[in-house]
Amino acid sequence: MHRITGKTGGDSLIEMSPTDSFNDGINGYHQHASSSTGSLQQGQSPSHLTPDVCVETCESLNNSLASLAPSDHSDSPQFEAETLERINALTGLSRKQALFLKFRSRVDKKKHSKDSVFFRDGVRRIDFVLSYVDDKDGERKQERRRLYEANLVNVGLELEIEDKSESDDGKTYFVKIHAPWEVLATYADVLKIKVPFKANDIPNNSEMPMNWLSTPFRLPEHIMHPEPDFFTAPFDKSKTDFFLIGDKDTFFPPSNRNRIVYYILSRCSYLRDECGDRDKKGIKRLLNNGTYTAAFPLHDCRYWTRSKDANCESDRYSLYKHWAGFFCFFKEQPLNLIRKYYGEKIGIYFAWLGFYTEMLLFAAIVGTICFIYGFLTYDDNQWSKEICSEEVGGNIVMCPLCDKKCGYWKLNSTCNSSWQSHLFDNVATVFFAIFMGIWVTLFLEFWKRRQARLEYEWDLVDFEEEQQKLQLRPEYEAMCTNRKLNRITQEMEWVLNRTSTDIMGKLLLCWATVMLWISLIIACIIGVIAYRLAVYAAFASIMKDSATSNLQVVGPYITPQLATSVTASCINFVIIMILNLMYERVAIWITDMEIPKTHLEYENKLTVKMFLFQFVNYYSSCFYVAFFKGKFVGYPGNYAYMFGSNLRNEECDPGGCLIELTTQLVIVMTGKQVWGNIQEALVPWLMNWWGSRKARSHPESLYSRWEQDHDLQEFGQLGLFDEYLEMVIQFGFITLFVASFPLAPLLALINNIIEVRVDAWKLTTQFRRPVAAKAHSIGAWQEILNGMAVLSVVTNAFIVAFTSDMIPRLVYMYTQPDGEMKMKGYISSSLSVFNISAIPLANKPDDGENPPWFNSSIITTCRYRDYRYPPGHERQYTHTMQFWHILAAKLAFIIIMEHVVFLVKFFVAWMIPDVPSEVKARIKRERYLVQEYLHNYEVEKLKIQLSQNGHNDCTCPPMIYPSLPKHEMLSECL
């Protein structure tokens, strides 16, 4: 392998070209103590190294000799070595300044910016960068790198290595990779990348009436549409003259280039062919075993200011200026520029997030109106007036809420919680629950239309899952040992040697692990419930003497019920976050163990496992408060206890269970959003601020582009997955339980406005550039959203019917004998009577727990929330007919609401087509043009062949479309 070490101003450069031979001994891993060690005196002969065994047994390459081309540098090697030794002896700022001065001399000679994204020649673009640290005891790693890079060269990639003396830490080597046209064209054909062949001639008639109103929210045209609109077709290497190829260096955008290079890197072996170990391949394994420390495509030039280098692109700067800044929150997103820079998969996520945020605006407005309605009708709340009045609430003595430690209490002590409950538990709640059932349908249907438009604009119309299924995961390919005939393609393909027992065993283990973790969540919820039951008595005992009255502002509002609910919700939130951190790694482990065949299959399996766990983790406490708390309590003298213990089942707050559900929802939802924003924004911002503070102590141009990106965080395997999961969980909060908290969409809207800009800022400034990937939809999340939309109609109907007091009030109002439809007397009718003397001794309050005003000789009965016959009745303490009337009304409401909402949902879904008619026309036009142009191209090609060969001795195949050579995958080529 022919390597050139050129010295220019003290830097060392090792370059590998595709013409190099595999067995050449110049490997670049021989003791890089200084840049001078990479060159020898002119006239030395090369020494070839031919490894005959695998990596585990081959001799270290440190013993090999190096053959270097004569240096054209006039400085003496001794002087250069002494200079580098002095630089390496320095530390801190002194070393940085010395490196900068050394680099400046190189820039003066080569006219090459360190912020550049090109090789030293200023022509070949850097498509990918690998980094590594040469360990003292890393002979095996050196051998892996040598073989791996030699294989990369054999496939056609070009490499250029930056010596560690050029890095800031003096330890890290950087391998810069360039894909020439031949490699790009070959793999663009393999991956069926669509490229332009004709300018789009369909006029854009998407102008809307009063379009000028949206002017403040628009971005400049060159930002929204950075590229002209073309008709496209899958690239075919044998028909390069069919496509609009102006400049081969810029024909494939950087996102496609790094996608192609990563495809090669992930399938390239780091062993010789004769070793025969298919498992030893791919950049992921080399990263995991420490052979390389990082692998990433380069960002464009600096983002905070436009680069002075004319060759540096400014897409990153444009994204930072027009998208990543928080003060752009009211502007539209440059989706086409995002897609061009990061690829379709990230672009489709931000398109979905932006559309979801826009639709949240309508839900937030209606929810705020419903909340304002509850606030404005505050004084018309007749049942709260009765609770707070001395004549009604002051004369009603309520039974103890717990055994021993709780005394008797008056109903008017819950005056504040009754008023608070009215803000959310009113007639507008029913309207908002129905509205959200329709809103979620409109959101999903309009998103399908938006997604269809993006599929066309981003050349994803024919990109189906079938194409993704052809792209096997390298981890799957590495485990394949057998070949099998594919019945569809009639080609031999690699398959895993799996037995039915092996498959069933792994599936059983994986799903047993998932169920174990779900059981752990349920156990934690039961523990929190036990905490509620045990602590409530303690709070009641502490607060019986009005211990909170000293708190001037919030003291009157703190009750034992509120204190218990808030502390339990906070504990539950902490448990949720801890379990999330633990389960995420478990989900990845069990999904990897299943060895999914394709990336799509891997993502779908991981999505199901993660969502199922998160669904139970986040929503189980809300389901408990909404549908179980206070429903299985019993009555005085016959209370129900938790699992036969001495902990009495929990009753609802005197103001109703809805206010407790609201408290639970606010704490979990808001806490999750605040914690997420702290993790995603505040911590990276502080790290970035501290890094900027240190960077101001030396020149900005000291660091090269690859060093700057190397210091950024990696956009990990679950980066985009976590973002989707976070938003889907939020979607569940604002749909499944929105009847209890109409302001939930408003909180989600505020969070998402921040989320869009925080995610944009992180991607642009804090993360390395992710490898571009294609996706024509949001994948399995679409089906999850559809399922949650259906479930939300059911849960909100049950919340209004069984958690809210709306149905009992309506039944009471419409069953008044005089037909006045008034709520006077409702409180008394909703409370049952119990004889205090019938309370068992084990349930009676201890001495000193009752308030001073309680006199057992005068007060002989207490009241409790239920509809039961009073003592002395022939059916005492059994449910009254009013209870059954209310139950029938609740069930009727659920049936009517569900049928009405589902009918409207299905009608709206039927009325709104998934694909706009304009998009359908454009798709048909493009397919027609592809066929027409391809036909004309083949006819012209055939005419040329006939004219060249003559009409008599023509040997052309009798067809218009000649057969094309098949391109094999890299894993099969090596």
C-alpha cells in the first residue's frame, strides 16, 4: 500500500488511495510519537508485511518497516523533530498557542482553512471521520485498523490521516474519508437513491386567500426552498447521461454522501477473507471494542457566524440563525433545509412535531375557554355555596375518613376544595371531552395529508418498507450462517440458522422480561397506594389542630387529602423517572437479543416494548385515581380494607375525585416536561457556556473542523426514538385524561414551542451530525397514536361519568318534582346517614382525636358520600333507587358519548382523503414522465447502437430495455 507522508509547515499527512495494494506494509500505526517518526531518509526500501493468520495470532505491525516517499520539505528532519518535541512538552494554553502558530505557517503555505470540510488538497470533500487513540498495548487494535482501512480502500474509498501531533490533546488521530464519484454512483444504484432528471413543470397553485397575514411567520424563500424542484427517478449507474448531472462533486448532497459511506462502513470487515469470521465486521463493533473512539460525518463550517472560506457551505449557519434560535419560535420551520442537511428521517420528525404543535393551538384555545367558563361561573356554583354556608355545611357532621386517628369533621371545612373542583368539574368539561375526541381525529387525518405531501416533495412516494427490508442490519448479517432462496427475488440470501425452539425460547425470555418490569411498576403503584393510606392518618392527626393556619397564603388550602395527594404524586413521579432510566437499557438488550433482520423491524420491536412499559409507568397512577380510588370503600361499620390489612381503602377528596386526578396529572405531566427541558436544554447550555468561556482564551481557528465535531456529543441510537416517545406520552396526557384538566393542551403547547427550538439548538450546536436516513412516515408511532385516539374517547367518557360529579348533579336537577331544575338541596341528597353508635370500636376515633365541638350525647349520626338507606329503614345501608338511577344515567352517557364521538370520527376520516388531489396529480405526472423519458432514452440509445454497428450485423438484444448488471451488497463483495 503506497502511503505518502508530506510535511508542510510541521504537519504530517498520511494518505491512502484506492490504487494502494492490500499487502503493503505502510500501515500508519507504527509508534506515532511525533510526526517525524512517520518519515525516513530518502532511499530507504519498503518492507512488505503479509499477515497469514487472523488478528488474534498475527505479529504486531510495530515491527514492520515503513517506506515513505521523499519529502519535499526543505527543513531538516532533526529541526522538525526538535520543534515537535518542544510542543509536545508543553501543556495547557501554551501548547494550544504553539500549535496555532505552527498551523498558521501551514495555512500560509497551503491556503487551507482548518474550518474546511475538504482534504488537504481543497478538492475532495470529507464525507466521514474516524478517530482513535493509539494505546500503548493496542497491537490488536492497530491490526484491526490496518485491515479495516485497507478494506475500505479496496472498496474505493479514499483516506487521509491526521497525526496526533495536530490534535488539541496530542493523543487523537483522525481518519478522514472521501467517497469518489465511482463509489457514490455504485451505492446510489444499490440504495435506489432518487436524483433529478427534469425540472418540475407543474405550476404551484397553493396560494391561500389572505396569505399576507402569514408574512410575519415566514422565512426567506432561499431558506424554505434551498433547492429547485425537480422530477426524480432512482439512480441508475448505467444511465448517468439520463440524469441532470452538472457537477459530480456536488450532485449528491452531503446527507446522501454520508449515508452511502456509513452503509459501507457498517458492512466492511476488519479481517482478511481467509479468516472466515463473518462476525468481525462493521464500524459499530470497532467502536464497541475501542478500536475507534468515534465515527461521524462532519458538520458544515461554524454555525455562529458565516465562514470566510468560500468553499464552506452555510446550511448549518442558516439552520442556527433561522431555526435553532428561541426567538424564532413564532416562525415556520425550514423543513426542506432540515431534510437536506439531516436527511428525511429527522426531517419527518420535525415536520410531525411542528404540525402537532400547530394543532395544539386550537385545543389550547378551547381548553382555556372552558377553564375561563369555570372561573366565571364561580359564583353560580350552588352546591359549593351550600357546602360553605353555616346553615348547611356547618351543620353536617361527616364520618371519620380513617380509623383511630381521624375524628369527626364538618362539611364546610372542605369549602376551598369544593370551589377549586368547580374550575374543572362543570358543564364545559363534557363539551371539552367531546371536542378533544373530534380534535384528535382531525389531527391524525390532517397529518396524513401533510405526510403525503412531504412524501412527494421529498421523493419518498415509492419508498416503501419493502426497500428498507432489503437493507439488512449488519448485526443480523454477521450472525447469518446459511443461504436460502428468496421466493420473490429468486436470489440466494443470508438467513439465520434458527430452530423453532430457539425462537420460542428467546421470545419467551424477552416478553417475560417485559412483563416482569410491568409487574414491578404495578408493585410500585401498590406501594404508593399503601403510602397514601398510611400517611393520610398521620397528616390528619397533625393538622387536626390547624397546624397549617400559620401559613398566611396557602395555609387554609392545605388539607390532609391535598397533602397526601401531592406528596404521593411526587413520590410516584420520582419512581417513574428511575424506572425509565433502568428499563431503557433493558429494552435495548432484549431487542438486540432477538436479532431483528432489518432496521425497520428493530425499531418496531423496540417501539412496542418501550411504549408498553412507558404506558403502564406513566398512566397507571392516573388510572388508579380516575377509576379505582373511592369506588370500593364500603360504608361506616363495613369498610373495605387493602388486601386484608388494617389499611382502609382510600376515599376521594371531599371535593370529589376529579380534583385529585387533576393534581396527579399536573404533577406527573408538568414534572416530566420540566425535568425533560432541564436535561435537554439547561445542562447542555451550561456545558456549552463553560466550553465557550474556555474557548475564548485562545483563537477560534485553533481547532480543525473534525476536532470541533469530535468534542460534541453523539446523537445516540435512541436520540430520535426518545423524542418520539416523549411526545407520544405527552399526547396521551392531553387526550386520555383531558376531561379532568382542560389546561393540559396549553401546557403541552408551551412545552412544545420550547421543545422544537431546544431540539433544533441541540442538533445544530451540541450534537455531532447524525448519519442521514430515509423514512417516509413516523412509522409504528402512527398506529400507536391511532390506538390512543380511540382509547381516549373511552377514558374521557368514563371520567365524566364516574370520576366527575356531573352526572349525579344532572340527574338531581332533572328529577326535581316541581320541575324547577334547581340544585338547591343537592348536597344533602348526595350524603347518606349512619348511626354513630353502630360504628365498631376498632373504627372509632381515639380519645382526643375528635374536635372540641363534638359532643357524642348530642350528635348521634354522621354523614358519608354514598346513596344508601338511613338507619331504621327496612333496607338500611343498602343502595337506594337514586343510586341505580344515577348508575343507569352514567352508563347511558358513556354509550351515547362514545357512539356520537366515534360516529363523528369515522365521518370526518371518511370525508378527508389521506392524499390531497393535487399531490395525486403530481405523482401521476411524475410517473408518466419517468416512463416517457426512460423510453425515449432507451430508443435513442438503441438508435446509436444501430448506427454504430450497422443494420446487417447488429448483435443488440431484441429489447428496448437492456439487462443491467446486478450490484451485490458490500458484505457479499468482500
